[in-house]
Amino acid sequence: DARQSALMHLAEGSTWEAVRLYPCALTCLYAGAGAYADGKYTSALEYLGRSYDLAAQSGYARIMMNCQVFISNCYSDLGSMDDMFRHCRIADRLARSLGETEILRSLEYNIAATRMEKGDYSSSYSYFSRIANPTVMDLHKLAICCEMLEKRQEAFAAVNAAEQAAEGLEREMCALVRYRLEHPEYLQDTAYGKMLMDTFLALKQQCSLGYARFHLYWVEQWCCANRQYRMVYEIVKDFL
């Protein structure tokens, strides 16, 4: 029947066909998550909002929680911080009620990373410096907080620990931090500029938009220092 066919399509990764055949809370959640991964935020918010309403009608609390997590991520990538924090609070309440500790940690990470984007490195440092078992990305963010707060030795320690477990683009992101720490005149260094832009474009192509957006500060910094005003204009316009 339609429900079984929809589940088969979900298992195969065909979320759009699944939601077309059987538009329920679960299929809409998958469709919204897929749209978010593709950077189609308008569609993502539409599907996730629909999923949340359907889940609430049936009492599917975990689907409601996941919807709120993805919605907050959408708003974070779109730069709408007030909306992001509002949906994070809803997801936090649901996660605490359900005992979902990993979701709570993910929300705390996203909030701290978003505060970094807004230039609040002190409060973000307070969070990342007290994590008991940090991930590669936790250490990456800690290293940047220390870099911006001029805690150089601690920054080196964090990036050293991150690089031991980093793979792929994680390693490239860590390499950018290390390069800045080791080369105080990095803004006049063409090698740094190439490394930065290569990583930025790779993140934009291979990851959700938030990863590239996080690096906009350094892209703008380097472009302006090297009078690449047209380039930075096109990059920022693309994000807006």
C-alpha cells in the first residue's frame, strides 16, 4: 500500500517520492532534512513545519524535537539568530523531557558556534573549554576562540588535539587555524589566501551552508586586506 511504498522509498533515500505517496510526520521530516542538506531553506522550513504540526497531532514527541533542531539549523544558516534561538529553546525543552543528551549537546554546540559568528568569543570559550570529551569540531572551535582571545598556547594545544583525529575537510579547517597561529602576517600571504578560498569553496559544495558561512569572517578579512572587493561582494551577495 502507499504507506509501505513510502517506507521503501525512505529506505532508498527517495524522500520526495515518499512524501508524495504518504505525506505524514515522518516523511515530511525526511523531506525537510533533505531540503536543509541541499540548502533549500524555504522548502525545508515548509516541510519541517508541516511535519511538526502532524507530529503534535499524533503525539510523536521525538519527531517534534527533530523538526525543531532542523528548523533552528535552517535559521542559523540564514543568519536569523532570534528565530534560531527561539526554536533551539523549544527543541531543548523537548530533548530534556525525552532524556536526549546527544541532542542537548548538539544544541549547545550550535548556540556556541553561532555566538562565535556574532563575535562573542568569550561566552563561546566558556562553553568549549569545559567539554569533557571534545570532538574534532569542539576542539576546532576552542582553538579559534583562543586565537581570537589571544590565548596562543591554549590555541595550539586545541588545534594539535583536533588534528590527531581530523579527517578530510575537518583537517583542512584545522590547518587554516594553525596557519594563522604560525604566520602572524597571514593576510599578506598568498598561500594562506589560496588555502582559505579552496577550503571555503569545498565546504560550500560538500557541506551544509553553515560550514561555509562560519568562515565568511576570514574570507572577508583576507579579500579586503588584499583589495579583492569585487570578490567579497559576490561572495556576500550569494549568501544574502
